[in-house]
Amino acid sequence: MNKLLASLIAGLFVSAAFAQAPAAPAAAPATPAVVKAEAKADKANAAAVTSEAKVDAKADAKVQKAEVNASEKKVKAHAKAAKAKSKAHVKAAKADADDKVKAEAKADKVDVKADAKADKAVVNANAKAAGVKVDAQADKANAKTETKAVKAEGKVDVNAATVK
């Protein structure tokens, strides 16, 4: 019992002494070089983030513009095809009875060609819009990478100033 009591009391003194000892040396006061490096890093980080936001906004605007242009091209292509079809059918309707079959065949041929031309225009418009989207994503990724690089450089500079 005496040994148990002695070990508990000894443990109490050790824990009290440990609690009063400084845990770890406090961070060294920032030297002027460290403060200057931190300020420079913060400024560079802010500029990089702003630049990234601008690139993102420009890329989004380009994508939106490309989608609007593609939509307009699609509408124009379908309208042009419809106009060509209606013109051919009107011409076929006005044809003489003898030439009626031949005129209707010609109108059907115009229908097929107009649809093919409209489909080709739609595909081209979609492809162009998709290309712009890919370019915009690449621009955003590059801007994000540059921002990360600037932040990393700032951390390295602050660490280097701390070591001096």
C-alpha cells in the first residue's frame, strides 16, 4: 500500500511539473525578412487568384458566345432548308400534269439535299462550339496551375526567409 501511495504521489508531482514546463519554444518572433516575404507572398497570391478569376470569366464568356453562335447557325440552316423545300414543292405544284411526277421527284431530291446540307451545318456548328469548350477548359486548367505555382513559390520564399 505504501508503494502504491508513493507512486501515485510521485506521479502527481511529475504531472504537475510537466504541466508547468513550457510545452515547446514559442514561434520565434517574425523577423523583418519573414514579414516582408509573407507580405510579398500574400500580394502574389491575391494577384494570381484575381488573374485566375479573369481567365475563368473570359473562358466562360467564350463558351457562351460559341453556344449562341452555334444555335444561330443551326436555326439559319434549318430555315434555309425549309425555304428550299417549300420553294421546290411550290414549283412542283405549279408544274403541268405531264411534268408533275418529274417535278415531284425533283422536289424530293431538293428535300434530301437541303436536309443533308442543314445537318452538315449543324454538325459543324456543334463541332466548333465543342472546340471552344475544350479550349476554355484548357485555359481554366492552365490558370489554376499557375495560381498553385505562385502559392507554392510564396510558401517557399517565406520558409527561406524564416531559415535566414
